[in-house]
Amino acid sequence: MVLPFALWGTAMAAMKPLLVGASPLTLACLRLLPAGLVLLFAALLLGRSLRVDPVDRPWLLLFALVDGALFQGLLAQGLGGTGAGLGSVLIDSQPLLVALLARTLFAEAINPVGWLGLLLGLVGILCLGLPAAVLRHWWLEGPAALGVRPWSHGELWMLGAAAAMAVGTVLCRYATRRSDPVAVTGWHMLLGGLPLLVAVLLDPASGPDWDTLQWGLMAYASLFGSALAYGLFFWFASSGDLTGFTALTFLTPVFALLCGVLFLQESLQPLQWLGTALALISVVLIHRRQVLWHGDALPAAVAAPSEAS
């Protein structure tokens, strides 16, 4: 269950330098279309049906539009106008939105322990994504402490991407009620990439102009950061505890930092160690919220209806 978030943590870093030689829409298109084809081919090899039930097809189209075209387009646009740390904080805040949607649409109980976990997770990614100087001066200077114009277009793109992914995560449940989750994920990537492809073709100057290494980064972002990561993510998200599963998103920046430690000889600062600890604690609290709030003796069937919102 943790693998998709580990792949996303490294894919974001791989995509950032690719914007030098290509437009954001080109990057989003090349991430989605190959990943969709690979995922559908993998579904065939696994013996899964590629047919989408007629009842699920309208939801699939909406899923493709929101989580495919809209999310990937906004994410790529945001990467070009936002610092890596702040962008990670904004995009990884989407578990809060998912929790609210799951509470409203699926009656998933969160309770005070779950809300505390969500809050700690948000504080954790702030510690991981923002420099210590920004956090020290935030209360005195506000957004000006970032050294850039507050709420620039990059931040707005990232917030829009977080909202689109949160809605897309919920739409996945409706699109997979009678259809295979892996096949639906592949189709949604393929269909979601078509509007992006049209936009790229209308602007031939959008690139890409990359060397061999950059094409390798693009292949990684598409095959591992998209096909494998999203295939696993929406397969898990199609059933079970949506709030608890998406809370693992708080671990995405943790994996990104660990990759820097292991492969780039980077070291974690005390604030980042604190953020890592808070992210881990938040995940434990959210996943164990029912037991921690009601106690082991209370059966799950009794506990669920009585949990506080």
C-alpha cells in the first residue's frame, strides 16, 4: 500500500527539470498516455477484463476528465511556478479534502483521533517542505516570508491539482462499481490524456527538447510514477478505508527526502526529522483511530455508527 507514495515522491523530483525543454501540457500528456497504454496491456496480461460496464462509463469519463486531464495539467503547470518544497506541501494536503468527501459521501467515520492525525500530517509536511527560516518568520511576515509574491499562479495551480485529485479519488469508487479497477485506471489515463494531446498538437512549439537522460526521467515518471503508482493507488482506493489509505500521502515527501539521503548523500535537518516523525505518527493515528478512540473491547460493528465526526 505504501509503494505508490514512494514512487510519487521520486517522480515529482524527476519531472521538475523536464519543464526546461517542454511545456507543462506536453509533460502531462507524455506522463498519461504511455502510462495508460502500459496499464491496459498489464491488465490483459493479468487476465483482467478491459470492458467497462455501461453503468460505470459516465463515471469513467468524469474520472478521466477530473483526475486525468485536469489533475495532471494543473500539476504540471504548478511545478513550473512553485518551489519544490511548497509545491509538495500543497499537493500532499489532499488527504484532508478526501477525508471530508469520504465523510460526506460514504459516511466514513473520522472521530477526534482521526482529525488529530490529519492535522499532525499537515504540520509534518509543512516541516518537510518548507525551510526553517520560512516557518520561523511566517507568523510575523505571513506569505512574504517565502520571498515571492503570495499566492502566485504556481500555488493556485497546485491547490487546484490537490482538489482535482481528491475529487478523482472519490470518483474512482463510482467508476469501479462493476468494472475492474486496474482497467478503469488505464482507460482514465488514456482518455484523460487525449485533451492534453490535442492542446499539445495545437502548439507545435511546446517541445519536447530533451537529451537522453531527460527522456529517461520522463520514462520513469510515466511508467513508474504513473502506470505503476496510479494503478496500485486506485486499486486500493476502490475499496476499503478511503481516509486511512489516502493519509499515506503524507509519507510522499518523506520518501523523496530518503531518496536524497540514500542516493545523493544529503542529510536531514532537525526540522525535517521532526516532520518525518509527525508524518509517521499521523498515519498511525489515522489508521488506528477507531481502536484508539473506542478501545479494543468495542466491536467494529458497534463502534463505526457511533463515532464522532
